[in-house]
Amino acid sequence: HGLTNCPYQFLSLGEKIHAQGYNVLLPRYPYHGFPPLSDEQTKLQTEDLIGLANEAIDIACGLGQEVIVCGLSMGGALAAWIAQNRPDVARVIALSPALGATSVAGGRYRAFANLFALLPNIYSWDEDAGKRPFPGRPHQYPRMSSRAVASLMRLGQIVFYQAQRHRPAADSILVVKNLADDVVDHDFTAQVVAAWRRHGGQVETYDLPGELGLEHDYIDPTQPDQQVDAVYPTLMELLA
């Protein structure tokens, strides 16, 4: 799931996948899934995310003969880390991986990650929230912690530098780009994909058409502008 969200984001899609005979595991990040105005997310560290990823893959390996990983946004960045580091994964699908963000000027992710980690925490409110919990979305935080963002940026830097040096460990990788998404840095993700390919990684890409006008979060059916009827069938095909 994404930063500020929780496994509920993927519940509807997970149920559809489970109905086709797959075992489905929806792990929850540390400090997520608490009441909407909780300050828990400020505690999130990159090491927490990596630890959760390793634990989830260890569990998944006991649930079936083949492990497929799918994640959106921060989940997509974590899926990319798994693709780089876990040889026991057959396929990784990184949906709009938040390896970098368009809001960071000039792609200075390392500098901003260090700065945000040192400065006092600042919350940025989602413009749809109006400084209150989301109506109809009690599972999602309406504000984002700068400390948590720093941890996400650090994760993106780790994936980037590993990709420059080593072949990805996963057998197969698919990176899905939402052409209407103005949140994640597509060029930075493309650099990671290019590095994987240089090292012989089996990497495919797929573009969700810009004319769909999809939100950054195109998975959660409780999003007010969701289009899951258009997106889910495509994702089911890509997963298969």
C-alpha cells in the first residue's frame, strides 16, 4: 500500500485475485493503520520498510510455490527494492513507484531526504481533506509527515544506487506508469529501469493512458475519483 494508507487500499483488488485461486497477503507498514490524526507515521524509518518487506516475502514463500509482489507508490518503491534484493520472488509489479517525487526540485532526493530527517516534522495536508479526516476514508491519514517522506526518499536512493551496480534478483519485473500522474518522477524511475536492463534484468514497462485521467492512487475504490472498473481488469491481466 501507499504512504499514509493501509492494507484496506488493496482489499477489493486482493479479493478479486484471491477468487482466482491465489493466496493473497496484504502486509501493513509499521505506524500505519492508526486513527486518522495519529502522529505514528512520524516514527517511520527506511529500515522499518525494508524489514517489513523481508518479513512479508518470507511469509509469502510459505503460502505457495511462486511469489508475485505488487505495490503502489511507496509500495511500488518497496516492490522495486524487493526486485533488486530477493531472488526468491518470481515476478514484481511496481505500480507508479515513488522512487522520486516531482515536488522535489531538480531531483535532489538525497539532499532533501537528509534535510527532512534533520528538521522538525512538518505535516502537509491532502487538499481533499481540508485539515480533517477524509469523509468515508477512515483508514487513510489525511496528512503526510515530512519525516516519513524522508524515509521514502532514502528508500528510493537505495534502490537507485543498487540498480546502478547490480543485476536485479527477481526473475521478472514490470513497471507500470500512470501517464496522468504528476506525483512521482517518471524520469527517475526510467533511470532505474534502464540500469536494470543494462545489467541483464528482465524488465517490462506498461503505460496507463493519460486520457483516463487517473489519480495517483488508482487502487483504492473509496477514492472519490476512482476508476477501478477500468483499472482492475488491466491489472488482473498484468498480474497473470
